[in-house]
Amino acid sequence: MYARQLADTCSPTSMAVIKRQIWDGLDTGCATAAAESVALMAESFTRPDFPEAMIALRERRKPAFLPYES
């Protein structure tokens, strides 16, 4: 159920960033991982997915995110 909700409502790009951050974080300390998470969050506000998420929320509809491109 939760996995389906994430798949339906989360940006594919954001999910890819989170997965990469988790794997990379296994080899770093807590302070480094926390600093990276702050930088990645700030970066996420500049992607097209952020305004789409806000508009979809305001319009009470499912977001129409672009597919993830690596």
C-alpha cells in the first residue's frame, strides 16, 4: 500500500535521488549524509517536478511528473 502510494505520488526523479543518497550514505558519516541531504533538498526546489507537485496539490489531482532520465 505505501509503496503504491509512493509510486503514484512521488516524482520519479526525486525517488532516484533518494535511492542514490541512501546507497551513497552507507559509506559516509552522519554529518556528511545530513549535509548532502540539505543540498539535495535545495536542489529539488529548482526542478520542474516541484511546481508540478504544488499545482497538483492545489488542484487536488495526481501530479503528472515527467519520466526519470538518468
